[in-house]
Amino acid sequence: MGAETTRTAAARVLDAFEGILGIPLPLHVRCWDGSESGPESPVTIVFRNRRAIRHVLWSPGELGLVRAYVSGDLDIDGDVFALLSVPDLVDRVGTAAVRDTRATTSAVWSLVRLGGLGWRPRPPAVEVPKHRGRKHSKARDAASVSHHYDVGNEFYRLFLGPSMVYSCGYWDVTADGNLYAAQHDKLDLVCRKLGLRAGMRLLDVGCGWGSMAIHAAKNYGVDVVGITLSQEQAIWARRRAAEAGLAKQIEIRVQDYRDVDDGRFDAISSIGMSEHVGDAALGLYATKLESLLQPQGRLLNHAIAAVGARRDDDAQPGLIENYIFPDGEVLPLSRTLDAFERAGLEVRDTEALREHYALTLRAWVGRLRDSWDDAVQLVGAERARTWLLYLAASALGFEERGRLTIHQVLAVRPADDGTSGLPRTRQQWLSEAGA
């Protein structure tokens, strides 16, 4: 005991977390008393007060650390990517709450002696309230979407840029590091895969701020119905459509996809929306969209996917569930393909865009950092911190093999005689749009 109390707070904190996680941490630590410990590093973890420790002890694992950071009791001084890139850090933090070893017990008691005893700290105000109602009911889905998207359109514009597209760009050679060009190319890729032509009717499910609807109407002459559960997105999208002179071609609704009853459509785009659907409702989602398509109509589903059947049942809810995407579910690609085929859709193509999303997320992180003061003024320090952490962690999730990927799945509703209406080759159906 005497030897331990002579060591600095920073050294004891670093040792304790290495014991809890079971790995050496190549990080520098600074504590509330000014003491520092650890190797030289591009990032320093700053424990501003003892309450940061109490967050971790009361909510072991990822959630406690996230609460400490979001509340400002713990800070990241330097490169957040360097912190999140520590090998195995994310996985070990997520499962630390269920580890039961002598080293873990000793480390926890060390933190207790450092001042971890005390009342349970309040969670940050931006944490999602306790869920109410049946998961993926219409009311609960609407509340979850509102939590994520109705935080202010101007805040989203800070990091999304003028395109206001909240999904991965398509970093073709023409994008040349330009986020706006990458998003333009992605929207155009979707339109070409759908074979859009003047006079067609397109349903854009989860239309966001209207970017896909505007691109399709302006460049391909289609009429578009865009649906979202976000009031703020709908207001923004309607205004953009009017300013572009496309109000007669574009209708934006605040509507659940399950309530759309004015099909059939020649094509359906769903970009970054099906992650909100959930495994239990995926079959209904596929069946509903199939029913809204004309024979030979195409569906383009652009969605994040888990790699294989990877699911860590020991992991505790953390940043994503409690702050960003309540009730969000990232499923293996195979689940989506199976649901589509069971619904009567014929899957014709799937394209992985994993590296594209990593590039997009790093661009968003850069924009958010460059606009940090504005972000804090718009949504407060707590929410700005959650988004910086989320975007940076997501970028690394797509860069690391075996964690996350994203696919564009193209499916068609065959006609009664079995014809798909698709040309025989990918080159042909990518070049036919607008003809």
C-alpha cells in the first residue's frame, strides 16, 4: 500500500487500465494533479478529475469511458485516430465489463483507492433516454430517427458539406480527394444502376436532406417521392427542391416506409436507411418495397453490413446505441440478400464500398475538426464530442479488415414471364440511364 501511494496518480491510472484491458497501452496519461505517465505519444488521455474514474467504475467497459469523455471529465489531447488505433483497444474495452480476473479486480481496487468511490455520476444530457415501446414499432422508430437527425441541419452541414449527403461517397478517380465530387459520383452511380429515365417515378426511402431526389430529378428527369421520419430533414429537403426549381417533380413526406400506399414505382432507392429497420423487420421491409415496384422495377439498397455473422454477445451497449443510433442494427449482407429473395426480388448485383466509406468518414472528421467552435456553439460540447468520437471510430471500423463493410445491392422485381428488363452485362446497365 505504501509503495503504491507514493506513485503518481497518472502512473496508477495507466497501470490500472492496462490491468483492466489486459494489454499494454502505448499512450500518455495526464491527471488532475498535473502528473503524467506513459511513453511519448501523439495522443494524451487527460483525466480532468476523479469523476472520470467514477464514470468507469459505475459503468464498466466502453459506456463508462464514453460517458467520461462526452461529459468532459476525460479528454483526448491530440490525434483521436491514434487512440482508437491501439490494437484490440475497441474490442477489449467493449468486453471489459464481463472479464473476471485477478488482474482486473486488482486494477479496479486501485482506481477505487484513487478516488473512485462516490455517488454515481449523471449520464451526459445527450445520452438517449430509456427506450419506450416495442422495438421497431413505428412510434419508437420515429423517436430513434428524431434523436439522430433532428439535432440541427446547420450542424450536419458543417461536416457533410454542401452536398448534404449522409452516406459514403464514391471516390472514383474524378473525385480526386473532393468530398463534394465523391458524393455527386455516388448519387450518379445509384441513378445509373437504377436505369433512371425521364418520366419514371422514383421512391427514395430515407431521403435525408433531399440530395438523391434532387440529383435524380434534375439530371434524369424523374418524378420523386422522398420519405423521411425527420421533420427537420423534410423542411430542408422541400426548400432545396423549391430553390432548384424542382418542386413539381419532387414530393417530400414525413412518412414511415410501411405507410406508403401509392405505388407502384419504377425504381426505389434506399441509401443508408435499412440500418434502422432491424433484423426482425427486415423481411417486412423487403416485402413492402417489392410490393411498391412495377414489374421489372429496380431497387438499390445501400447499407452498412457486419462482416459475416460477427456478433459479440458479451459486448456492452456503448457509444453507438446510447448516443448515436438507438435501435440501429448492422446485419451481415447475407441477411439482406436472403430477405430480398424471400420477398420475390431477384438480386442482380452487389458492390462493396468499404474503402470508400473510410475515406468519406475521414473527410467528415476533418471538416468537423475545422469547424469545432461552430459545432459546439450549434449543438453544445457534449453532442459535438459524441460525433467526433463516432465518426473517427467508424472510419477505423471500415479501414480494419473483418469489422465493417458496406454494400450497394441491386435487385429487380421480375415480370410475370420472368423477364427482368435488365441488359445482359453490367457495362450496358450502367450506361443505359438517361437514354
